[in-house]
Amino acid sequence: MHAGQQNLDWLLAGLVQRVPHTRSAVLLSTDGLAKASDGLDTAAAAEHLAALASGLHSLARSTGAQFAQGADVRQVVVELDTALLFVCAAGSGACLAVLADREADAAVLGYEMAMLVKSVRPYLATPVRQQGAGSSMDPRH
């Protein structure tokens, strides 16, 4: 984690506090690791939401690649009976996931997410994980 990523929790807290009915937010790597969060009770909950959001974003990317001439994903929205989940790209290798009550204004929340990502995109990029020295993808080694 570089200096710009040392503590992004305050950015997420600002988003959660600013938009009524927003429950929580997680900044994650596209491979599903939580980098920062606000509004969740435990680190395990943040990791779980990060993994779910990563999977949703990956499915959306695959849909764009296969059925929409390689179109980029703008946003994934999951509408549940009692909640809304938004996932958007947040820089190279990063995503932002936000969970809100059904009463949340989806347009306002989407706008605030886009503004947060736009204002801090250079700090949100996640480098691709590299194999450690001497490691091998072959499980026999």
C-alpha cells in the first residue's frame, strides 16, 4: 500500500454520512480484497462484501466483453427487497461498493460515488499482484 492509500476510510465515511440511507462502503481490489471500509461491523464483513462486489464486477465485465463489443462497466446495481448494492470501477484494479437502504436516492448515491472516484482516482489504483520470488503457479513445486 503506498502513502496515498494509507487511510481511505475517512473518504468512505464521508460518502456514507453525506448520502441519506447509505449503510456502508468498501473500497476493494478487483480480485476481492478489501482496502478500506466504513459502516460494517467487522473486517470479516468488509472482506465478504469485497468478495461479492468483485464477483459482480467481474461478471459485468465479462458480459460487456462477450455481448456488448467490449464495453466498459459503468456500474452494477443489485436491487434487493430491503437494500441496494452499487459497484463501480474506482481506478485501475480497484472498485467501490456501496450498500444502502431501499429508501436511498439511487441517482444521488451514484453521483456521489462517481464524484468520490473522480476526485481520488490516482490514489485508488491497485497494482496487479505479483508472484513472490521463488513461487510457482504449479502446485507440485
